Amino acid sequence: MKKKTNQNLNYSFLKIMTGSDLSQRRLAMMKAKSPKPGPVVWLTGCSHGDEVGGVVVIQEIFKRLRKYPLIQGELNAFPLMNPMGFEVISRQISIGNEDLNRSFPGNKNGSLAHRIAHTIFAEITKTRPAVVLDLHNDWRSSIPYTVIDPFPGEHHREIYSLIQNFARKTGLLMIQEQGRDTEENEFQKTLSGSLMIHQIPALTLELGEAYVVNEQNVQYGVRSVWNILTHLGMTQDSAAPFAYPLLPEFQGKILRYSHKPLSASSGIIRFLANPGDPVRHRQPVARVYNAFGKLLETVTAQENGIVLGHSDSSVAYPGLPVLAFGLL
């Protein structure tokens, strides 16, 4: 028999702008608070307007809390951070064509993306959360995994170790970004990277394809989030902690992200390996053909690893990725 609690559930809005017709644009905010003090956790979704799966994960978590209330602490969420991009199915904020997840920690006097980012960042950081889980979706054909941002330097080693521990608790495949030279500062403009620099643990959860809701991946996301809440003593679950089904060689390991080799030619891609497949060094993973069906190139894996996803289109162009990998 479940013990009843006085958990408080509250849905509200934060203003982000006033339209030319004086209509209000707002950010939806969700909150579940136990009467017993404890850790604070934040969930965020849809910073890219085409990534709808995370919104549904957050909705399902709050539905679940009606049946299994928080034991302690507080769970907050921004389920739809980019409503304007969502409405036109665009990755960017439709006004200004800006990437919200490259605009943190934001600027209250900056562009629209920076103003929205500032509102979100300020609301989150004032609660000093135990962890923030930023929910995203990946390529149209991809598997779920959790992303650990590039190592930011020795002065952040303690917080980085804590982030890695939270990644293990998600039960998902763990992928570490490598901080490619031209993008190193870009990671610090993401929500998770910016929070890490401000000494707040944060993870990105990539939960399968964008554009549509994949119910199986929603369940993976719900169970991953529930793992974290249970780990922090905020919820209880009689079932064993969730773990995404992986071959033993990938379990418990932090893999390196790579989208190389890149295509060297233009043509039609035919994939030879599927998301979730293990691959070996020099194994053929895709072939590119021209309009007459002539083989132009065979793409091979550079190292041992696992396929994370296919590119969104079977159209190849020189210098563009064909597949993404987690490398051992």
C-alpha cells in the first residue's frame, strides 16, 4: 500500500516576449515538490524545435509522479524551451534563425535566443540543482545514449567526475564528446556545458530520432530519468534499475563520439550497418554510388565501436558525415 504524501504539483509560465499584437509568448514550467526537503533536479526539453521526444518524456515523468509521489526534494522542468521553433518544426528559433542550445548562459539584453537562454539559465541556477538532464533527439535513425561534454580542464575535475557518475546511473550507452578544436568553445554555449562551467552537473540525453515521437524511446527516456531520481533518493522503485540492452563490450564504458570518416563524394548512400550494430576497424559500413549505380567509395569504420545513427538522408556530399559512432 502506497503511503500518501502532500506532494505539490504546479504548472505555470515564464514570460519571454510580447508580440507586435500584444500577445504574450511564454515558457511552460512544471514543478513537483515534496514536503520533505531534498535534492533539486531539472529536466529540459525541446531546445531544438524538431526534437519532440523529450517533451513527451517530461510529460510522462510528471504523470508517473501522480502515482508515485516524490519522497523528498523537488523536480522542475521546462518541457518546451523553443515553442517558436516547435510550431514551425524548425531546429532553430524561427525569429532570427538562432540555435538556442548555442546561446547559453544567455544575455538579458541580447538577441531573442540569448534572452530566452538567460531566462532559463537564471531560473535553473538559482535553485542550485543536484543535476540537470537536458533531453534531445538525434538523427532520424539512431539509438538512445547519454552525452558527456568534453573535459573542461583540471579546475573542473571534481564536477566532471560527478557528471560521469550520473551518466552511469542513466542506464544508457555513455558517449563523451571530444571537444573538436573549432567547436571547443561551442560546447560551453550549450545548456549542459554552460551549467558545468558554473559547477552544476548536467547531462544531455539523446533519445532517438527527431520530428516524431517514438514510444519505445520515450520509455527508455522515462526509465533513465527515473533511475536518476531513484539514485538521489527522491523516488523508489521495486523494479531493478533500467539498463539499455548492450553487448558486454559496451556496458559500463564511456565511449568516444565520432562522425568520421566523412563522405568523399556526392551520390546515394547505401548503409551496411544499422544503429546499435557493433563495428570493427576497417569494416565497411556504407557505400556511395553515383546516378548510374557505379560504386564511388566504400566508407569503413576507423576504429572498433558501435553505430549511433545514420545521417538523416541517403544523399552524400563531400565533407559531410554518413554515420555517427561511439568508439571504444
